[in-house]
Amino acid sequence: MKVTIAPGTAHGVIAAPPSKSCGHRMLLCAALADGESRIRGISGSQDMEATMDCIRAMGGTCLREGDTVSVIGTGGRAAKQATYPCRESGSTLRFCIPPALVPGGHTVFTGAARLMERGVGVYEEILSAKGVIIEKTSAGISFRGSLTPGEYILRGDISSQFVSGLLLALPLLKSDSTVRVLPPVESRPYMDLTLDVMASFGVRVEKCEENTFYIPGGQRYACRCAAVEGDWSNAAFLLALGDEVRVTGLHSGSLQGDRVCREMLHRLETPGAVLDLSACPDLGPVLFAAAARSHGAVFVGTRRLRIKESDRVAAMAQELAKFGVRVREEENRATVLPGGISFPEEELDGHNDHRIVMALSVLASSVGGTIRGAEAVNKSYPGFFEDLQRLGLTVEIYP
């Protein structure tokens, strides 16, 4: 799919899409509960569909009615043999592995080639040490064995999703466990978000030291009815369109790490900005775009941007060059050089990455442009282009 966006000024009021981060966690807590939960505000994105497919593989049921999903949980007793189809969703893959291992047995996780390349190396290391047999095949990643209670030590400079997956599952075991995250700790807000959602489903985790979590065993998730809050991650692309856009449904006290997007966009209005992305790597593409459109900026903590749906540093450098903007790439740092943007004479490439497509759309709203591979937005924000049209931008969509 291609989209052509004409230069224009976005204006109006638009509701933030529901939070993907909250949605994953709430659906999985509901799947681990005993009984029926109803979760309102689940988008029709591919990532949400992946999590619902995996809940069904686990042995739960999911029924969608509009944006509300009814989940009948497994009571923490996942199927002993199952194949979990994760599509392109890294959150789904990393969150589901530990709960799937609670009963023991043989499970296989499948997904898109890029997701399998990104891998689950952290789990391979810590779970293998606990006796789980892990094998990578052409069919996916296979796990044989059980999650066991005890102490788990993880590096803090890896995705917080590995920590969250363990936090979700360990309370279901008979004995107590400890998860210790070694400094420097990145994406800590998303660990806190996991703990907050778990608590809302009746499961308790104690923070006994800085970045050390004590997890009492023998707990059970309670079913509940709840609503997903607005998504700061995807709202950032709407906020980046300019001051004449007002986004509703965002909770200022949210635990989502990407709530810092408003402050960071404001800082880019002043020359010489230096922004640390280590705790909010998903904001990288939109902040690169905003910097290119204003005064440039220096971004540090960019290492994890390279292991997302695309290498987001390289992808943005390649596409910003088409707008006449240079990016200087380093190992854990990137500099968007100032100079302003101009109309791209060639097509823009979405790199099969929803956040790259949306970031390029922000730039195209200023000077125009055509983006190929625009269907990648379906991964997290299927209504993105329709929302741009609602805000007064001219967007032409081609199959």
C-alpha cells in the first residue's frame, strides 16, 4: 500500500488510540485469571490480534465485540502442548513465554522472520540454566520444560519485556521467587506498568530493593472489567503534527514510559537539544522527524533502536536523507543535523515498520511525499491515516 500526503496544517481534536502496552498486559492478566474478564479499548491492530491468538493457544477464549474483548481465562493453567503464533509482536512473544512454561510441556513460538531474528536471547540464557530445553528451528522457537521458582538475574540494558514476562508468570508457581535487574536499568517505567496492571488483577509483587522484586508464590489472578487508557506512544505522532492538534484520552499520571513525548517534543523547539532515548526507544522515529523539521538534535541511548521492527536509526537516516537532512550515526548516539526539510523527490520507504511510516507521515504533512509500505501502520494503529484525514490533511491511499 502507498499513501501520498499533501502539505497542510493539521488542526482539530482527536482521541488517542488505546494503549498497546496496557492492552497486552491487561489481556494476558485476564488470560491467567480464573473466570471471565471484559477489557474495553482493545484496538484491532495486528499486535493485539497476535496476543489474542496466543491466549487462545494457551487455552483461554477471546471474543471481540467492537473494541471490547471478553476473555475467559485459564486460571494460570496453560496448555501443556501448544503453538503460539506471535506474528510480528515482540511484546506478545516475550510476555507469553514464561506463562506458557508454568505447567511444563512442549510449546513452540512462531512469528515473522524479523521477530525471530530479534530473538529471545535473554530467556535462552536464564531459562536454559534452570533446565528448560530451547531449540530454534525453521518452524520457530521450541521450549521443553517448566518454569521453576527461584532467583532470576537479568541485565537492565535489555528490553523490559523479558522482566515483565517473568513478573507475569512467577506468582503462579507454588514457591516464592526473586527477580533482580542489574544496572543500568532501561525502560523501568514499563516494569512499573506491568506491576500496576498485575495489582489491578489482584497479584502482589514487592519491591524489596532498588530494581529487585520479591514475588510470593501461590497467587491467582482475579477476573475483572476494565478499560485501556490512551496510548502515549502513538499519540506522539499526532502531537508532533503541531500545536493546532489536541489529543484527548491521555492520562497525565500514566505509568507509560512514552508519556515523556510531550516534554521531549517541546525541548526540540530549542536549538542544541540533547535527548536520552534509553527509557523510551519507541519515540525515536517521531523525535528524529521532529528534530529534522526544526533545529536538529543529539540523541543518546539509541542502541536498542537498531533491534526493533527495523534498524530504526539506519532507516530514519536513509529516509531523512531524501528530505535533505543528514544523520550522523554512532554506536549508541545519533545526531540529526540542522538545516530544515525539503520535498523528497523519490518515494519514501516504510521499512515494514509502523513507527517509521508514521514518522515519515509527520514530515510529509509539512512538505508532501509518497510512502510505500504504508500498511505497516496496521501493526499498532490501523486508523492512523483516517485520523490524519479527520485532522484536515489530504491523504490519498493506493492499494
